[in-house]
Amino acid sequence: MMRHLMILVAVATVALVGCEDPAKVYEENKDIPGQVWNKDHMVAFDFDITDTTQHYDIIVNLRHTTFYPNSNMWVMVYTTYPDGTEQEQRLELTMADEKGEWFGECTGDICNVQQYIQQRAYLNQTGTYKLAFEQIMRTDDLKDVLAFGLRVERSPEKNPKAAE
């Protein structure tokens, strides 16, 4: 009986370890020092694209406390393409609804929010893409921000019947 239990545990462990998300191309989350995002602190990510025929979804991961004083966050996104071309874009991340209810999953005083910043993006250059984020709120020190992350995943194929 004990042997069967050990085999079952080993099989379950292998199955869980092997459950890698097939859509994920890149994901990294970075802690915000002291849980205060200073306006001068950039959060930067580099990821590689090898398949230019695929569409990609680009998602921000944001972890904050329930004491975060706003329902949104404004960030500036600085993108550097593999060929060196640069682009910047101002972006609003919505974190709560009009009633003040937090989006995402909250456990205790900590909330995790994922927000699409671009869906079905066509990244037409192979190589390394660089995205850097700067908080551009009206305060230099944005309190109660625990971590900021980026996820890039393959977009699901469009349903051909949806176009009909």
C-alpha cells in the first residue's frame, strides 16, 4: 500500500512539473523596492521573439495592497524593437471599478491584477524586444505597489466562424 502511494505521489509531481503553460512565451515579475514605486525607478523587461507569423498578447501583472490609494495607475511604456526603433506610449492600468472593488484576485490585503496592454499584436521582427515601465502618477513615491510584471503569450487563434 505504501509503495502504491509513493508511486502516485511521484506521478502527480511529474505531472504538475510538466504542466508548463503552452501559450506563455515570457513572464517575469519584479518586486518594487520597499513597496514604493518611485518615479525614477524603471521596471524593464527583455524578451525574444522567434516566430513572426504568430500573434501575441502582452499582459501586465500588477501586485498591490488593498491600501493602494487609487483605482488606476498611469505608466509610460518605452519599447525598443530588435532593429533599435524606439516608441513610447502613455497607458492607464485600471485596478478597480467605479464602486472601488478591486479587479483581479485578492487574498487578505494583497491583490494580483493582470491587464492586457495589447491583444493580437503582430511582432514582425525576430530578436529581443525591450519594454521599460515608468510610473507617471502625480506623486513621486507610489505606495503599496508590491510587484510589476510582464507576460507575453501566443494569442489564441481567431474563430473563423466569428468573421461570418
